[in-house]
Amino acid sequence: MNEPIIGSLASSPVIVRHPANPILGPKDVPYGPAMVFNAGVTKYEGKYVMVFRNDYGNAEQGTIEPHSTTNLGLAFSDDGIRWEVEPEPCWSWHDEEVTRVYDPRLTVIDGKCHMCFAVDTKHGLRGGIAATEDFRKFDVLSLSVPDNRNMVLFPEKIGGSYVRLERPFPVYSRGGRDRFDMWMSDSPDLKYWGGSRLVLGVEQVPFANDKVGPGAPPVKTDKGWLTAFHAVDLDPSRGKNGWEESWKKRYTAGIMLLDLEDPGKIVGMSHSPLIAPEASYETTGGFRNDVIFPGGMILEDSGEVKIYYGAADTWECLATAHVDDLVRLCLENNGK
């Protein structure tokens, strides 16, 4: 089945890209990665904390190192804009089964920081949850069966259970093609997960024809859980668009509200992207151009929302908006 081609897309006017973008890139990291992106960001013990993905290679030659070299870096900030990067990576994982750990997402629950992550293994791609108090030691609480990733945790129990959003990979049942949707599961203890249900299908998002899934961990507002997600459209006519020989996809960030008591229910959703690739650091010079991937969202006391996102799979960037504008964006097409 041929999916309709998505045309040109634009970011919402409520979004302001930070003038210092990219706020973190390979040149800022002392141990020499070629790409720094898809970070998890939160506030923890009075500081902004960023755990970011490092991939290695040579940008000028357009080459990347084996996946086993991927690791996670760590940075701290007083303002969420200027970052002090630690001199060494904070976590790498490769053994007889695991190839690499990557794509961290940070959520503080009951005063302890929890990190969702992806791991490539010899028997499939798994999603994990770990707890940490110092970002040096990560206590792995659970790992999914293959294939699952892009997990994010809600920052509090809902109905007595922990809740996560996730994006499974049902390739076999979808005829061997991408068609990945956003799901949710719940748990009594962050270890055993069940109650899985569909939250958002590709067909519900006008600016996606390939896959949708979680982005940044949800933020609580009085109107619902403000939730960023990633949306992907595929155009077979696209050719070389970055270091790779062929890159036919475009990633955008979407925004929606989930019900406070039943987060599997969508209260409202913007029918247009929140952030689409437009700036030069999003569309040119990266490993995979035209990629926006939201991984962290912080609601400040002022009502400002900081949205951290990976750009072109190479840099980490920041955009801001007021929470009232984001909520209005979600509700304006839903009769509320």
C-alpha cells in the first residue's frame, strides 16, 4: 500500500528557537564524538541535567564508527542554556549480548531520577528503565522484550500505577514495512509492565505517513499531560540528505494533551507540527538532515516551556514556548 506523500511542513508560530542553537554539539564535548543528540534533560537537585547520545565517526569523510562505540555523555547547567560537559562519558554498555545503549530520556519520580533508554542487542532492540542518583551508576530496573524503544515515563503515579509511553516495532505483522504507533503500559513497581494499549496511530497524525512515537516525557498542566511526540514521513523520491547514501525520511515534533486521569485518552492534539526542520542546523550539514527529535521538556515557574531536541542527528537544540500557547494549540481543533 502506497502512503500519501506529505508536502511542505512548517513549525508552529508559538515556537521560538534559541539564538544560541545548537546549544550542544560535538565541538563542546572533550572526548571527540562526531554526533551529539537525542538528549534527555530534566531539573534535578537544583541543576539542569542533560544526558546525551554520543556517536563517533568522521563528519568530513562521512563515516561512522561501529555501533558498539556509542555511549552516553553528561552535562550540567544553571540556566538550561549554557552547559558544562563532564570530561568522560557517563555510561556505555556492551557485553556478550548488548551492543550499545543510547537515546536517554530523564524523569524525576519521588525525588529520584529515572532514565529510559534503548539498547541494541544480538537478539533485538530493547527498551530499558534505570534509576540513578549521581549519573555515574545506573541501576537497571527493567528491560522490554524486542522490539520496543522511545520509552518515556510520566513523573508520577496515575491511578496507583507507574505509566510509560512507548513505540513497539510490529514489522512482521505490518508486512515488513514501517508502520509504528504510540502505545502505553503501566506497572506497579517500574519492573513488571502490562495493561498495554494504543494511544496514537500514524493515521491520526496528518503530518506522518511512516511512524509516530513518544518524544519528551510528559509535563503536567491543569488541562492535561502536555506531551511531545515525534512524527515521521517517508518520501521515496528523496535521495542523499546527509552523510548517508540515502535518507528518505523527515522527522518533526508534534504536541498533544493526554487526560490527567486516563493518559491513554487524547484530550487534544495539534494537527500541524510543533517543530518542523527549517533552521540551517536542522536541514544541512548533519548526519541525517531534516530530523527533529524532542527528548526533554521542562515547564518553568514563569510558564515558559523549554523543549530540547536533537537536530539532524548531530546537534542538541532548544526551543521555547509559553505553556498556555501550547495547550491552546492542542485544544483549538478539538472544540474545547
